[in-house]
Amino acid sequence: MPALAADVLIWGGDALSGRFLPVHSHYRAWYPDNTLQTQAVAAPEMFYFMTETSFASFQLAAPIMQALKNAGFDKPTPIQAGALPAGLAGRDVLGTAQTGTGKTAAFALPILQAMAAAPLRPRRFAARALILSPTRELAVQIEQEFKKFGTGLGLHTVLIVGGVGRTGQVNRMSRGADIVVGTPGRVCDLLSTRELNIEQCQFFVLDEADRMLDLGFMPDIRKVVAQLPTRRQSALFSATMPKEILHLAEGLLRDPVKVAIQGVSSTPVLMEQSVHFVEASGKRHLLATLLKDPSVSRAIVFTRTKRGADRVALQLSQEKISATAMHGNLAQNARQRALEAFRTGAVRVLVATDLAARGIDVAGVSHVFNYELPNEPESYVHRTGRTARNGNAGIAVAFCDATELTYLNQIEKLTGVKLAVASGTRPAHAAPVKKPQPHPNLVVRKPKRAQYGEQNNQRRPSQRAA
Ligand code: ADP
Ligand code: MG
């Protein structure tokens, strides 16, 4: 690394297109007085951004510093460098950053630091901090992160998510909780029965707010916010900032410090992206062939539907490729089991719907396959964001049949990256989407002879009128 006089060094450069990332301009935005010097260096072989600040400069409590060291966090990521000073000073934070940028620690560390500085025993059923996440898996992950950085602080964390029994959660709440991580539905449920009390809650975090909006959680969130005390510290993190989220943030945050890192339109730079033009009927064979390559050490295959995920997982198992499906129709413990098996490496391939596209952080995902392209281009960015995390390399492979050409065009427009063609030829026009036709055996035809009731009705109209 060349020695440069800069507080922040941003290494950038798009391996694929040579496009330069505007990361450094965001840094400038945080330091409006221009006290910070930035320098961007094109070095495609080495990516990600680093900050010259270290965690030591934040004066965190000793157990937290130790936990950071154990976790291998030496330097804060940009969102952390931007959000931590504000959070530690007690300010509200509005953060925009794509997934995989380290948002969890950006909101967790200030909360942990405050709790380390003022250890209080929470009252029965009361929470000192509440973190809301859109999916159960993400909530589990956030709770684990809190536990990891909070070791040695003696904090009591409680996970409040749906899909599993509530008794255990209520029991854990009965002695009060320092940190509650939950999904909106179950949190509202426990609030309504007074088995969760947030009237004294000092910290509130809304993670992946735009996803919450997509999933229709806004009414639940409003219910939660209405019960929070006005004196509190809040943070809102979101990958995109649509109008609704900005509006929500206005009501939720008080004079927030805004931190923005790259728009959602950017895919990780160290990611190799390619597309196979293939007919729908050829996808199954192609996927099996590609997955048999041993360099595919850990892969996520995304399908559009839950049934599609089940079907592909089954087909792969038939090909003797260890695969498991994960989608919203599975019971919560089955979902968690599938994710755990994938995380530990017991299965090599996870076939999932967009449920797994956000926030799921599994180390070392080498490949992401888009078996079916998503109809929202942002989903492509989220899906592929499961690989090439944390400065690692990753490969994203898309399958595109003629009906999906429009989706592909939208994706290329959003990301500004033209996917390399790995096989097949690009169709000139998009084929119209075929509506699924029922199997001929399942079509219910009108019987040829009149049925019992029909005959009766026809013969005696006068009687019915009477
Ligand atoms: P996001 O919520 O933005 O998707 P996460 O908080 O899940 O991101 O972090 C993504 C990954 O990066 C996690 O594996 C996390 O442990 C790791 N990570 C976060 N911050 C750092 C850091 N400062 N140094 C090293 N690894 C980090
Ligand atoms: Mg996250």
C-alpha cells in the first residue's frame, strides 16, 4: 500500500467495467468542513474501503474492545466510521447503506457502550433497547451480534420473533431485558398483552426499513413507536430511501446525523457477474452442471416462487448435490435449520426465495445463482450481495430465458454493469410471459349430459317463481 497523506483511503475500481466508485465523495459529505483528505486509488485487484480511524479512537469499554478484537474487527467500515461517533454521542442516526457494509455493529456498539457505562437492572417485562428487523433470520443474526460484542457485560438479550412458541419468549421477558431483538408482528403481540413493556425503552433501532415497508409492516411499526417514550435514542437503517421511509424517519428521529454509503444500485465490486441465455426447460440441467464444479464451494440459488425453490432443491438432491430449500412457507424452525445446515457447510447449496436475499450473512458464499431473475431489479442487487461480502471475491451467475429479458435489461440499467455472456445468445426481443396452464387432466370440463340438478331446474321454472 503506498503511503499517502489521507485520513481515509478508499480503494476502488470496478473489476468488471473499470468504473470508478464514488465512495470518497460520501466521505466528504460527512466532513463538510473539509478537514478530511481523501484519495481514491484504482486498484482492481484489491477492493473495499478502509478507514484510517481505528476502533480505539471511539473509547469503547474494555470488554467491547476485546470482543471486537476477537471478532477480527480491526477497522471500522465507512458506515461504522460515520455512524459510531454520532451514536456514541447520543445522537439519532439515519443510515443508508447496502447490505454487507457492517450496519449491525454501527447501531449495536453505541447501545452496548451506553449499557456498559450505566449497568441498570431492567424491570420485569421491560426492555431497555428494542431492535426491529423485517425477518426472523435477520433478528437471530442481530441478537447473536449483540451477544458477541456484549460478552463480559452481563446483558440479558431476548429474541421475540413469530413462528415459534411465545411461552419461552415471555418467560425470558419476565426478568426484564437489556436488549430485545424482534420482528414487528410478535413484538406487537407481546406489547398488546403487556408481556413486553417499552415505556422506558432508551434505544430504538429500525433495521432494513425499506424491506419493512415492502412487507407491509408499517402499521405495526407505528403501533410500536407510539408506545416508545419521547426521550430515547433512535436509529433507522435502510438500503434505499423512498419517500415513505423519509417520512417515517422524520417522525421517528430527532435531528438525526445522516450517513450514506453508496446507493443500492451498486453491486459489490469484486463480484464477477455473468449471464447464461438458456431456455426455461434447460435451466435444470445447466444448474446441475455448473454446481458439479468443485470451485462452487457454497452457493445460494434464488428462485422466484416458494414452490420453485422446493422443486429445484428436490431436483438437485436427485442429482446427488446436497441442497436444501428455504422460503416463507416453511415453519420457522425448519427455516432456521436450513440456514444453519448451510452455514455449517452440511449442505452446499441453499435454494431460496427473496426471503433470504436481505441481510443474511453467511461467510464464504462463493456463488449466487439467479435461477429465475427477479422482476424488481433491486432484488438482484440484494441477492447477489450474499456473495463478495467484506472484500471477498464472489461470482454471480444469472439464468435468463427469453421471457426474462426485460428483467435483465432493468438490472443492467440499474447497476450500470453489462453482464458478461457465459453461454447462449441474447434474444433480440423479450418473449411474452406465458401464463401457467393447468395440466389437461386437471381441467374440469362441462359434463356432456345434463346433471341431476340442472334437469330439475329446467323443467320446473314456474314452480320456482311461485
Ligand atoms: P449489514 O447489516 O450492513 O448487511 P452486517 O452488519 O451484517 O452488515 O456485516 C456484514 C459482515 O461484515 C458481518 O460478517 C460482520 O461480521 C462483518 N463486519 C462488519 N464490520 C466489520 C469490521 N469493521 N471489520 C471486519 N468485519 C466486519
Ligand atoms: Mg444488517
